[in-house]
Amino acid sequence: MKAIVAVDQAAEAAGITLVERPEPTPAINDVVVEVHASGFVPAEWEWPSTWVDRNGHEKTHAIIGHEFAGVVNALGYGTTGLSLGQRVFGITDWHRDGTLAEYAAVEARNLAPLPGDVDFTVAASLPISGLTAWQGLFQHGRLQAGQTVLAHGAAGAVGSVVTQLAREFGAHVIGTGRAADRQAALDFGAHEFLDLASDDLDDVGGVDLVFDVIGGDVQRRSAAVVRPGGTLVSVVGPVEARPADGRAVDFVVESVPSQLTEIVDRVRDGRLRTHIGTVVKLDEAVPALNPVERRKGKTVIRVRV
């Protein structure tokens, strides 16, 4: 099968290539999925699991990508809950070979059924962005109606979902980003917009929840505007700045099928819009994963056209 693998950690995105690999076989409780589309997160180059296995040993020529949509092609011994030919979507284990390939072996527990009226490209853009937003807001952020949310990167793949879900559940949303992102953030439902390059975070006043996708100085400045009892949620590694009288949480997203169903149902009935930026075929994907300019939205690779 065709697959895109990471060859050189130092080169990051420049060190990837399209190769031929053997098709995977399903282990116990696995399925093999015929991949139709795969999403890609540029931050994958910074994840330790891209370059080392669970034992800390260097990985070479590992298949990249972790979110996808496709059709069940084979069942491993003991696998239950899924059937051959079923449409599915979800996230693979971070340490296993990924989804930028024609086939992927995945634990069945990480997959949710994909309704027939949702396109594979749309479905492949949902798992990481959607689950990150859902888990950050509701599991870790404990969002309540009437609260104020500061959503960084509100026009991005994750931030746009954060903005839409927070507004749906009754929060007042202040989106942030670059000046060029203002209209997109407002279109996704932000009540206000803050240009991080020119506006002062201190002018925001107190917020109940910060959803941080940036880190560094922005995270430090954001911690200072969290109200007593509020929460800063980060998806960019260990929290470096904590609110003076509140909580700070960092987490790694997990594939939870029930949450995937909540997310895809919202896409189906129009409550949630995906933010897909670039769509390319697998044979043409390598340059798209190493862009020379900033791209908006999620990159999706169509494995089967």
C-alpha cells in the first residue's frame, strides 16, 4: 500500500516521503480500515510519539497522521461492535503507525460509526479538532452556561470548534487571533474578537475559562485574566502559567466514540461547521504537509477519490 512516513526528525516536515509499505494485519481487538480520508495536524512534528515508541526507542519510517475516516476492511480476533464494510471515523493510538496510508490498523474501541450522509473528507477533519474542543470545554474546563470563554485561535481548526460549542452551550465567547482572522472568528460565533498583535489581553477583564492553543507569553498573559475559581485549559504541553486563584489543566485528547457521535450529529444538523482549509490527494500530499506559508483550517488528505 502507499503511505507517507517520517524519515528525519531534524528535518521535520521536510523529512517525509511517500513509500510502499505492507498492508497491516489486525491484532486482537483491532480492525483494519480502508482509509478514505485523513486529517493532519502540523504540530505532529513536536509530539514525542512521532519519533519514539512507548519504550523510548527511536522510531524510523513511521506512518504519520492520526485522524481519519474510512470503511472496516478486516476484523481482528475478539473484535466486537463493528462489522465488515461499516463506515467509521476516529483517532488511532499515538504510538502506532498512522492514517496517511491506504490502510490502517486501529483498536476498535477508538472508532465511532460514521453516518452515510457525512462525507469522508468532512469526517476526517473532525476527530482531533472536535474531541480536543469537547474534552477541553466540558471534561476539563467544566463549562457552564453564562460563563465567559477566551478562545485563542478562534479561526483555527480547534479554536473554531471551541467557539461554536461554547456559544451553543450558552457561553459568551471572546475569540482571539491575527487581524486577518477577525471576520472568520465572528462568523464561527465569537461575540467579540481580540487581535493578539495589537490589542491588550488585560482589557478583556475577568474570564471563567481560557482555552489555550498557543502557549508561551500568550498563556502567561491569559492566566492573569482568569477569574477566581476559573480555569485555564491548555493543549500545548505542560502548563507554564497558572491563574492566581483558579485551576490550570493540560491534557492529551483521547478518542471517545460517544463524543465523536455528539460531534458528528452537530455537523449533520448544522449546529457545527467544520473548518477545512486544504484538501489534497495522497499522491500529492507531501508538499501540502510542508507549506511555505500559513494555511487556515484543517488539512485533509483524500486517500481514495
